[in-house]
Amino acid sequence: MDFIPSADELKRITAPTSPITPCSCGLGLCTGWESLSEDRWPKASVTPLGTLRDPDLYEPTFEEHHPEGTRYASAAAPVAIKFFPYNRAEVWHCTQCQRHLMRYTEFGGYYVDHRVRELAPQLTITD
Ligand SMILES: [Zn+2]
């Protein structure tokens, strides 16, 4: 998957479309980072646009970036692409609802947890 190196590049490739809401593909709203099992991920209707994970970094930071006091799962949290968890997320486009989505996977000792967040047009995107 192609690396998306900057906020500007992410904005360019996810230029606002006209989302059809609610989504008909079964993803739900995903305004914050929602846990979404693999079987709910609409494989047939999503295409990858790239990854925010820098291939030159061995371990991206776990630090989060919330200058406005938001939290990890806040619907208004900025998309700070150099910070957790954006720095390990992939960017996808859903051809059913025309939304852009970010997705990453948390690996625990005995579990794998897929997390999805909509890249809503009104969100702040920063490096
Ligand atoms: Zn969709």
C-alpha cells in the first residue's frame, strides 16, 4: 500500500465527496474509533487508498495529539497523522457510501481488534 506522507497529501486524496448517509454498507457511523470485527468490514465495497504508517519507522509513537482536549474516541478528535493511532492506519474509500475510512489493528496477547473511524469531511487533518 502506498505511504501517505503528509496531511496535505491525505487531504488531496480524500477530497470531499458527497457521502450517502447512513451508509448502506453496514459499517455504521464510526465517528470515533470503533471496534469492528472482520466479518463486518465490507471487503467488496472498499478500496485501499494508502497507509499512514511510515515504512521507515520501526515503531510509530503511541503518543496521541489532542490540542482541543478531545480523547481517543471523540467524534471531534483531530486526524493527527503522525500520532497514535493514525500513524498506523490505512485509508480506504467505500464505493457504496462514498465515505473515506481509516482502519488499524490492535494486537493483544490473545486477540486482534480492528478499529475503524470515518474520515469525515469536517475533521481537522494535521501532521
Ligand atoms: Zn460504506
